[in-house]
Amino acid sequence: MIDFFFDEQTNEGLNKVADMLLEKGYTTARGRTRIAFIDPSHRVVIKIPLTFEGEFANGQEAKQWKRNLAGDDLVLVAACRLTTIMGYNLLIMQFITPIDPKNYPKWASYVDCGQVGTNRNGDVKAYDL
């Protein structure tokens, strides 16, 4: 059972979502404000917030992706979108393979802990702002 920092009903619901993903073979990577569920084929990551800050981060990454689509290239974030699973708002993001910091683009300095890598096409993207 994951200890989310929400009310009991929300915690219970998010644990059901987490259990469903784990049953489907997803693996996890836990951060300070979110848990990333990585699909077995390494195509997508589903980010479940642990805190309200995690919910905010999901929204910010989705907004930055929309800004990228509109031509803003200050920070290039992996393709993502907000979605609802079992009634909870989560972020689905393209899987990114981390790269060596020696290969970071200049904009990587704006990314939290330099969480930058490449997508399946070899494009360099941030996977956590």
C-alpha cells in the first residue's frame, strides 16, 4: 500500500489505480511528490501524484508540452497529457531514457536535477520539470 498525502478515500482510490498498473506489469520509480509507473514495453510512464505538489507538477508538465507544440523551445518536455484513470487525474508521458550529462543541451540547466534523456526517435527531452 502506498501512503499518499491525501484524504483516506483518495488514498484508497489511488492505491487501486496503483494495484491495477502493477498487475499489468508496470514497474515503479518513486520521487518526492509522484510515483512513476513505467509500462513493460517502456513506451509510456504514468505519473501518480503523492501530494498536491505532485498534482501541480503533472499540470505544469502538460502545460509545457502544449507550449512546445506552440513553438516554445525553452525547455523541451516529453510528449504528455493529463488523463483520468478510475476517476483520478494523472499524467501519461512518453518514456525517456536518461542520457549522460555531458550530452545535455543548454536548456537542461532549467530542468529539476537534470532529468533529461532521449525518446525512441533520439530526440532530447525533459521528463521531469
